[in-house]
Amino acid sequence: MIFNQIKGNISDIDNLNNYHIEKIFINSDDTLKRILRVSSDHNNEYGITLDKSEELKDGDILLNDGKNLVVIKVKGDDVLVIKPNDITEMGIIAHSLGNRHLQAQFNDGKMIIQYDALVEEELKRDKINYSRENLKLEKAFRHVEFGHTHTHTHAHAN
């Protein structure tokens, strides 16, 4: 079976107990893909083909026949949650991590990046307050597209 549209979200259904729920677990970066081949927790194989304007979200319903739901469940991401004590510490973090061109998300004064062992070592060395967590992110980290190059030069004082 191929699903080609999202039929709503389970957060909009009042009584989930009236439904049998089949779950499809995907990684957060899969939410950015238009075409997916997936397996459910019932060992059913499905295809998902969405319009360019649609992105999957946790709880999206692909099938609702009144009794059964096929629902997307987005797995958590292995991330570093950096909690600077003040704006100066955030500036130090931003400067030291900036050249790595890591995708970052910001929420409640925290910086969230995908787990990276070298970054974790740097945070430990600099005694920066952080934690390693498995979080379900609201938006997936967007990866650099193939073929995209990024170059810049650093000015040197003579």
C-alpha cells in the first residue's frame, strides 16, 4: 500500500481507545523526505509519497478507516543540550563551534545540536554546562544538500 497524503494527526482525535493503532517508526531526518519505504510495528511494508509542501510530523495519520489508524512515530534524536550560564558563555560556545557548521536549534536559552563526540569533549574541557539527551525534536535538523559547497576565508592581520 502507498500513502500519498496525511489524514490528520492523532492529537486531534478525542478517543484513541476506539482505534487499533499501527505505528511506523521513522528517524527525524526521514520527516524531510518526500518518498519513503517503511515497515510498521505489525511488519507491514508501506510506501509513502508526499507532495513537496508536506512534511511528516510525529502523530501524523496515514490511514483512518474508522477503526484502524496507521500513524507516524518519530524516534528521538541523540543530541547535546548546551545550557550556557550567560550571554558571554553563549558567545564562547558559538565562537568555538561556529566553524564546524553544525545545525543548531534554540529553545528556552538552550542550544541543541546533534551528538558529536568531539564537541562533547570540547564542552567538557571548557566546563560548559550541557547534557546528552534523546529528544523528540519538533523540527528535524536539515542536512547540507549534496553538491553544496561552503567556503570562506579568514582575514589575516599583516
